[in-house]
Amino acid sequence: MALTRWTNQSLPQTLQIGMFLLYIDAVFGVLFGEVFAFPIGTALVLGAAAAGLGIANEKRWGWVLGVVVSAVSVAFYLLLFSVAIVFSLMFAVAQLALLVHPQSRTHQKVWFT
């Protein structure tokens, strides 16, 4: 099966918002140069985009990758903690919370392949 969907309206609200936050995280990473700042930045940007695409197509690896990218982002922003990073940290925490929410976890266990 080809990965053809960018969004999926049949997902629960928590997964949809998490998916959109992953896409937004990838776009901001490219716009603000996170891709070029650190080698891990490139991995986070590419991982966020791939995870959003995987979740939209109901793939279990997409959800797992999204959780990993979100957790690494939280750890990365905590390590570089400064006033300028607070917004990025809150964004990463919200992303992680939405992806590991019980409703998201239940849906991906039942429906994702």
C-alpha cells in the first residue's frame, strides 16, 4: 500500500492534532534552520514529517516514530533550555502528550497495521 494520504479525518481528535503538530514541527524546523543547526535537527525534521505521513495512513511505525521524535525533541529542548526555547519545549510536550493519550493509543492498537 502506497502512502498516499496526508490527512485522515477518521482518526480520533488527539491523533489528528498530533499528526498536524508533527507536520508543523517539520515545517518550522526547515523555516528556522533547525535542519542546519544540529545533525539531530535534520533527523527530527525528517522524522516528524515521516511520522505525520505514517499516522495519516494508519501505520503503526508512524505512531512509534512520532512518539520517539516527540520524546527526543522534549529531551533536546530541555538540554538547551533557555527563554527562547520555552515555546518549542511546550510544543514538543503537547505533541508527545497527544500521541500517548489513551484515546490515541487505543485507536492505533486496534486500527493501525
